[in-house]
Amino acid sequence: MFKLKKINIPSIFAHLAILILTFSLVGFFSIDAKAQNIGVKPFNEKGEDRGVFRYITKPGEKIDDIALVVNSSDFDGKAIVLSKDSILDTSGSIAFLGNEEENKLVGNWIEISQREVDVPAKKGLKVPFTVNVPADTKAGEYTAGIVVTPSNSQNTKSGVAVSSRSAITVYITVQGDLKIDNKVSDFSVINPKQENFATEVDKRGFITPENMSLKFKGENLGNIYSRLSAKVEVQIPDGETKKLEFKRNFNLGNTDNYYYINTNLPYKIGTTKVKMDYTSQPYNFDQGDLDFSKSQSSEGSVEYSFTLNQEDLNGFNSIQSQLIEKIKKEYQPQDDRDSNFVVKEEPETKIIEVKKEDSNDSTLIIIGSIIIFLLLAFIVYFVINQRKSKKSEEEAVDSKNKIPTKTEKSLSKDKPEVKREVKKTTKKVSKNPDIELIQDDYKPSSTKKSKSKK
């Protein structure tokens, strides 16, 4: 006869409770996995990565090209493809108008063949577009952006709606009288002798006793995007000379921006002398591709020196802690900024926009706490129950293996012999074809052969 194994109902409920609560916690604390990940890049039949769109053209010409909208998500997605005017953000970097803002300049030159597209998972979709350069366009460089935004952005379970856009820059160089007109001014090394030193340390953060930092004002007054290449020579007080090189892009319209260069050299007692030699080149085409002229200030050399003593260095080490309250009260980043460090605010377009919806944070915290408490309670109950079950099984095994006493032996004489029944049952089981099949799967091949011979 078959014996039914006793079902441990509380144990099953404990397992189910743990699984349910685990999935609940994962859903409670995780962000929706269905957030779209759709981007854009230039399509190239040769498979080369162009990085951005760059064109050299003439007034009145048309340019046809293809943007590749790529969906790296694990599921199909939809996206909106737009052309938008470029702007400069507060750091002097190129950004683009928001999707709802109207184009006034180069964004209107670009015609996108498809505004809304369906992009399969793990694939790219080719989207043709045309650049129409107006016939009356003056010589110089112009920029716009091709912007892709997922049209079915998901809401996260934490109450935050996330929508992201991906953009790629389109550079259009219209031939004619091209000119580089870069200017470098207000060159210095930030040091404790300067009146605004405490403010600079507070704003930048990276200025430390072991990192001497250079600062200069850069302006692009020409009509093409240019790159400043500089070589710096620093003579520190012990007579040793250090050399370093760097490059910085000067975007068009950037007429009031400051650049900071880390030297990774320490401030020392004595006189430090710094000299910077620089030159300017276009960064969207090679010098041989087009003719251009340079202003006198686009190349040159600037120098700066300062002297520090031990008191200056001591003050440098403690200046942040000494002046932090003063800076909080007197220094206002937007209104009361020193006129030498004013950066004109431009409309800022965020490539990633995060909007927090109304949500009851306190309710979520309470629910999460209750779930965690219940989970811990069930785990404790499950562990205790398992220990009890194990102890019961051990007592049962011990009772079976117990040596019979004389009284038990005398009583067992009147009972049928159990061993014969067990042997018979064993033989019956061994003849069961299903059990033999399962057994054969786990026996070595040699055992199977020997059995077939019998």
C-alpha cells in the first residue's frame, strides 16, 4: 500500500507568502523596465561612424542624407523625429530648442521625411532628410540638431515620469569669406593673492593645494567654429619647469565664457611663472579644404606670475572652512556675482527631462515598511516551522532504528515477518517499467549491458 506523505500546510503558505512579498518588493522599489532607449546617429553605407553631420556647401544648394534611428530596447518602440535650432547653454556648449519651441533659424532648413516612426527592437530605421540652404545665406558656419524623442515614454512605479531625447548636431559650412577671430584675455593662475580666490574655490571645487588651476576668457567673434590649441609652460619656485598641452573648442556666439585648466601641479612658496602660447584652427574641416583668414588675436602668447609665502599656503588650506558662512550670506551665484565672472544665461535645453508627478511619499514609505515587516515575520515563522519538522523526522528515524527489548521481541513473534513483505515489494517495484527507465537513465552503460544479458 502507498502511504501519503503528510502535507505541511503552514510551510506551503510560508513559501507562497515569501514569493509574493519578494515580487511585491521588487515591483515597489524597481523602476519600470519598459523605459524606451531610442537614439539617433548618421547612417553610412560604408559602416563608418561619422559622429555628426558635416556639410560644405554653397548658398541655394540642397543636401540629401539619412539619419539612423536606433532602438536598443528589447521591445518595439515609437519615436518622434524633429529638426531644431541650436543654442548655447550657460557653459558655452551646443544645445537645442525644446520640442514645443518654434524654430527661427537653421532648424527650418531641414525637412524630415517622417515625423513619427516605428522602430523594431534591437534594430535601426533609416529616416531620410533634406537640407535646403537659402540662396541669400551669408558665408560662415551654421548648426541645427536632429532630435529623436520616444513617443511612448513610461511612468515609473516610484511616481516619476521619465522622458528622454537623443540629438545629433548638423554642421553646415557655407563657402565664401570665412574667418577665425578668437580672442584670449584675462589670463591668470587662481591663487590666494587674488581678492576673489575664496569665491573661485567655492564655485569650482577642484582647486586644491595640489592642483594649480589656470583661467582665461575665450571669445569667438568669427563666423566659423574654431579650436584653440595651447602649450603651457609653468616654472615653479624650485626652478623646475613643467609643460602641458590642451585644446578647447570655441563655439560661435561664445563671447563671454571662462575656461579653467587643471595643471595637477602644487602651489609652492616663492614665485611661479606661467606662459601660454596658442593658435586657432577650424574644427569642422581641414585647412586645405577651404580658404579662411585669421584675425591678429587668433594666435598669440600670454604670461602670468604670482608669489606666495607660508601664510598664504596656510590660509589656502583653511579658507573653505573659514569663509563658508560668509560665502553663503554674501555670494549669490546669479545676482551678486563679480562682474569679471558673469556668464550670460541662454535658454537651456535639457537632453534628459525628468518630471516628478504628484505622489504620496509618506504612504509609500508606510506600505513599504509594512511589507518588509510581514516578510521578516514570515521568514522567522518559516525557519521555526522547518526546525520543528526536522526534529519530528529525526525522532521518527530514531524510533525505527531503536533496538527492541525482550518484551518487544516476545511480542514480535506473534506478528508476521516484515522482511519477507519488503523483499516482495522490492521485486514488484523492480519489475515496474517506468521505474526501470528512470533508473537506467542514471546507471552507467556497463550496468545496462549486463542487465540485458540476464
